[in-house]
Amino acid sequence: MNLVLPDISAESTLPKAYSHSLDWVGMENIALPVHIENTRCPSQINAFVSLDDPFAKGIHMSRLYTRLLELTNIKNLSLFDIKHVLKDFLESHKDLSTHAKIEIHSELYIERPALISKLSGWKSYPFVLSCQLLKDQFEARLKVEIPYSSTCPCSAALARNIIQQRFQTALANQEISLDQQQIVDWLNTTDAIAATPHSQRSFAILNFKLDQNIKHIPLILFINQAEQSLMTAVQTAVKRIDEQAFAVANGQNLMFCEDALRRLYGTFLQHKNIKGFNFKVIHAESLHAHDAVARGSWQW
């Protein structure tokens, strides 16, 4: 015997007073693995469609979920794949919806070599890929967070000033002479290096408006280009030789938050894979209890 199960969402008995169109209806935090940059990324996915019919009881959430499951079988997810899913969302909600959206919240793990030694380790880069389709208008945005180190130019200047004063005092008190070896030995004492610049864990939060015609999602490319621009990416496994090289990199790339943001501007302005960006850099101060922040955008 075939039973006809009731479909409450199709049985609209809404009073006129409660009949309103809704911007988004759907699901959040759907646990699904997707493959981006040929890497399996366990993700939390949000999926929505608009509910344009003010008299419709609701949408068909199961149709969104079952269509999303097909994304797990794609070995290298592209914008074309996501656009196709969004079209299916709208096709399965004819006369109900004109607008669809998918948000993928995940992390990409990349193995990074040490600066000098043969060690390597893994770094995690949180990202959000958000795509929307309004009838035939498709938009894709990518947000990625990149940690780096920043050394304050002001504190470096103040540290150098102290070292100069100590050197002049040591000469005046005849603790050392202008003998080369004496100077080298003195520079290796705590009297010489009496002050050090302060560094801080910093973050670049990069939002990109993607060119919808790109063949794949250039997440690793963006991360690599940002780290090359900043020059002081945080490290994973290190030996002392790597730690020393990291100290040199910080010393040669002194940055206020404004400097870091301008470096990123220079890297991504007019980039062939994007149509605009909105950036924020955060220097989590080690001197102050507050953060130093800079923001900037282009065609956003």
C-alpha cells in the first residue's frame, strides 16, 4: 500500500497578517568535508534560499541538504561547481526563491619548511568561501586569515639608542677600547644588548571579491603572495638556526600596522584573479593592552 505523506510546507494557511517575504531561510553549521586546492577540508557549511512568496509556508530544506552532499565527491571544488549547486537550489524552489547562498567555513592545512634547517611543520589557515546567486548574477567572496610576526619600528629605534648610549658610556669609562676584539666581546654581553624591540603576533584578515571566471579557487596562491609580501610569516618546527633567521627577518622588516597593510595593497591591487578586496591587519600589541589595527579596501 502506497501511503501519501503530508507536506505541511505546501499546505499554506497563513493569515494575511503573517504573510511576509523572508531574506534567507535554510541551515547553518552543516558538517561536510570538501576538497579545495586538492586538500580535504572538514567544513561547516551554511546554505540558504530566499523565501519570496509571502504566502508560502516554508522552503524544502532537505532539497538543499541532499544537493550539498554532492559537493563531497568533487576532488577540487571550483566556483563553477558551487554556482551549479546554487542554480539547483533555485530550480528546486521555483516560484518560491530567486536568491541562493552558500557559505563554507573551514581551514586549509599547508606544510611549511623551516627557514634554514630541514625541519617542516603544518600551519592552519582559517577561511570562509561565500557564494551567492541572484537569478543569473553570481558573486563569490573569499576570506582568509594569515598569522605573521611584526616588530615595532619605534621600539627598534629606541633599543638601538640605548645600545649606542651604553657603548659611549663603556668607551668613556674605559671599560673597552676601540680594539676590534674588545668591541665584539662587549657586544655579546648583557650590558651591550640592554634593550630589545618588541614584536607581536599579528594577523592579516583578507577579504577578496573573486573573478567568477577563474578556473579554480586560488587560496594557496593568495596565502603565499601575502606571506611573501609581509616577509615574517610565523614558523612551525624550528632549530636555533631557524630562530635566528626569523629574528633577522623581523629586524629587516620593521612594520607598523599601516606598513603591513600597504604591503598587502601593493601585492593585490589590480590582481588578475580578483575584482576587489577589503583588508584588516591586527598587531596584537605586546607593549599595550590594546591592539593596533589598520583597514583598507579597493572596489569593495
